[in-house]
Amino acid sequence: MPEELTTAQERLTLAAAHWHTSEDTPDLWLKARITLMLTEQEAARAQKYQDAIREVTLQLAQEHERRERFRQAVFGTPDATRIWWLDRHLDDLDSLNWKVFKEKILPLVGAADDIQSKAERIAQTILYVWEKLGDNPGQHARFITTVRTVLDQMGWDDAISWLAPDNPSDADSPVSVCGDGGEPRPVSEAGSAQ
């Protein structure tokens, strides 16, 4: 390699540049300047090798830059990612799988403030809770009471309106509504609280 040749020559020049003597002939002092050269074939081969390394390095840098631009353009915002996903499936909309998108692609998005994704996660959590409650009106009443308590303690009274029960006089519910206008309480607490 030409750069290795230059390094070797500099080291030899530095070692031979000062006056020194040989062990065999202590009266003889030497100082030298050394020049190393590659043969024409070796220089051509070294240049070819350097050109190949430079080409591979350039290809890697271009690929890295292409991927970085793709990441910024496609995965910069959730909306851009959704458009990219839709664009990829325009020819075959039947193959458009939003579940795969949500599970595999959307987590790659760098935006932490994706309102739509957050809303979808919250909706999925509420749906999960609602399915766990099943058809048991007592479970529904207990859940609504718990949510009302949390909203009340947070000071979010304006959010309580959506919790209005469809049938407040449900006799099957193990929740007792106090006559003094207080919040509903489970039956086990209602007897001792009055």
C-alpha cells in the first residue's frame, strides 16, 4: 500500500537520521537517508486495491445516506408512515393489513406524540376491560363507580357525564345508590356507611 510505504519510509528515515555507530566498528559513524519504492506492478496492484476499498466505502456511505433519508421521510411521523404503507398496497388493496402495520411497522416510528396511536391504544384497553366485564351488570356498575371515583378525585367532573348509566334503577346491581345524593357504593360498603 502506498500509505504503508510512506509510513515505513518515515520510520526508517527517523531511525537512520541521527549519527550512530556500529558494534563491529565503533570508530565508524553513520547517518543515512532511505527511500523506499514499490515496483511498477506492486504500485499498480496497491492502487487497484485502494480504489476497490474507496468504491466499497462510497457504496456503504451512499446506502447509509439512502436509508437515513428513507427513515426520515417514511418513519418521521405516523401519518407519513401510514401513507407509505397505503402506497405500498395500492395495487392490491385486499392485501392491506392494518394489524401488521400497527404491530410491526408503527412501533418503528420515532414520534412519541402520535395522537392517533395513543387513542387507538386507549380504545383497545377500554375494549379489553369492557370485554372482561362481560354481561354482568354488577361488574359494569362496580367499574363505573371506580371510574367515577377516579375522575372525581382527579377533579375532572366534566368527564363524569359520559358515565351516566343506561338504567340507574337496576335491581340486579350489587351497587347501592345513597339517598343523600352520594356516589354509588358496593352493597357491602353501603350497609356500614349509612
